[in-house]
Amino acid sequence: MKPISIYIVEDELLISASLKSQLQNFGYEVLGSSSRGETSIEEIDLLSSQGKEPEIVLMDIHLRGDLDGIETAKKINDKFKSAIIFLTGQSSKEVYERSFKIKPFGYLLKPIDMEQTKMTIEIAAYQRNLEIENETYQKSLEKLLEIRTSEKKEIVYLYQTIIENSLVGHAILQEEKFVFFNKRIAEIFGYTMEEFQLLSLGNIVDRVHPQDQIQVVALTEKCLSGAMDDKDLRVRVFSKNGNFRQLQIKLRVVEYKGKPALHQTVIDLSELLKPE
């Protein structure tokens, strides 16, 4: 398997060198490093033109030069598909509020714990690849719809094939019932398609870890009321047979048959979180 590729943006050169050495010892491919945001963008642009765009960018929030880490991360997000993981020596509310808008794939507090760093990188790379896969599927479908609007049956069949074989769970919730879902989301919760079809929102909430239930219900209601845009959240659940799973869920409000509904994209992180 090809090693995960990483680019380091770190203000302290000694920390950067140490981090690079330890990451390489873990088997990762470190494509480069920089202490300035402007330089990192230029170098990632060059790597991308060579077909070597890094999968992960470890981004220090405090950098030398005109751009800080958050501003640099925004520019990288706008231009590339690298997953941003912020490095920070402080956990102030202001830092998190600014950086949340970038939608990072993780945070690492200094001094760096390498085991935690490895886990964060593995999860971020996994999520990034699934999101790219999902985006590729959606673009392929959009292109087909533009070219083949008259071939509805073939397009519907292709869409079903892609969705039903996706590694990502998809469901549409409307009026506390699932009006659409694919096989993957039923598998994540340990149900057959027939069993999942009979479930309501309340049934699924009952499978959510008690400490996460209030958050799930509140965000669902806010999204459907229009009080909140797309939302990402990490949720702990128990499948039908009692197995613990940790999920990454993206909520998006859509219109279904003229009424608001909630599209849920679900990624199962459980395998990545298992200790080696």
C-alpha cells in the first residue's frame, strides 16, 4: 500500500525536523516542509503540478510571514484536496472559532504526542479519501445527467449501483422517518434493509451513546428549521448486536417532494480507531 503523503508547515524549525523524522519512521512520506504560509502554498502547488499533491497538511497555526496558519489553510482548502490537521500550542476559544470555519480534519496540541498524531493522520486520510470518492461519484452522476437526460432508466440503475456499493452510508430523513437509505447505512447499524426500513428517528437515537443523544437531536432540529447550515459531527453508537461504533456524520438540508428533509452522509471510523 502506498504510504500516506504529508507536508509540514511549522514555525519552529527544530520541531519541524523532529516531526519529519518521526513521521518517516512511522512509514509516512514527507514531501516537504516550510515555516511560512506563502512558501507552503507555492510548494504544494508545485507538488500538485507534478502529481504529488499531499494527502495531509500538518499546519501550525502561528507562522512566520504575512499569513498565519488559519489563513494559509483556507487558501490550501480553496485550491487543493489536502486534509488539514492543525498544530497548536494553545486551546483558546478564539483559535478554535476561527479554525472551525476551515473544517479541519483534526487538531494536535503541542507538545506533539506521536501515537495521537499517527491516529489523527490515519483517520484524516481515510475521511479525505472517502470524501474524494463521494465527490467523484457525484460529479460523474451530474455529468451523466447532463449528457443523458433522455436515458432515465440507465441513469437510475447506475445511480443505484454506485450508492448501494458505496463505502459511505447515505440516508434522507423526513418527518422523523427514513424516506431513503442505502445498504451501507443499514450495515453500519447492524440491520438488514427490510429491518432498517421500519425504523424511525427515535429508534436510531436510542442506539446513540447517551452522552451524544442530546447533541444529535438538537442539531437535527436546527438543520431542519433552517437555523444551521451543513454540519459535521462525531457520534458514538451501538449497532443492533451491541457493537460499539464511532461515526463521522455530515448533515445537509435538502428538498424532497417539495418538503425539507435531512440528507445524512455517514462514515464508519470504527476500524481505524481499533488499537493495533
